[in-house]
Amino acid sequence: MKLDVWSAKKKAVEYYESIRSKTLVSGFTKYILTNGDDILIVNQQSMNSSNGYVFRCETRNNVTYCELVN
């Protein structure tokens, strides 16, 4: 079964929002690798993965933004 990017994005955002402070307004950025089931926070240099998708999640003005990196 092929990994659905939209499901993977939803998992990444849910995880990101669970670890960030609820009072944070701006400034929290994490790179999150997910295969749809498992989630791993990675650094910017280790973003070459064929096992899933890497998303850059960040908070700006109390809103979560999510960008597909690879």
C-alpha cells in the first residue's frame, strides 16, 4: 500500500501540536519524519528518507504551518 501524503501530514501536525506549548505564539520549528504510523523528529541535515515524508512544522501567530520537505 502506498503511503498517503495527506494522512502523513495529519499525523505530523497532530504530533507537533501535542509537543508544543499551548501558550506559544511564534517560534517553534520542528522537522518531523513520518511513515503514517511512526513519527520521528529529525534535524535539517538528515532529511533524505525513502521510508516516509519529512514535514517542517512551525508556529506563527498561534497557527500551525506545515510544509512538505521531501
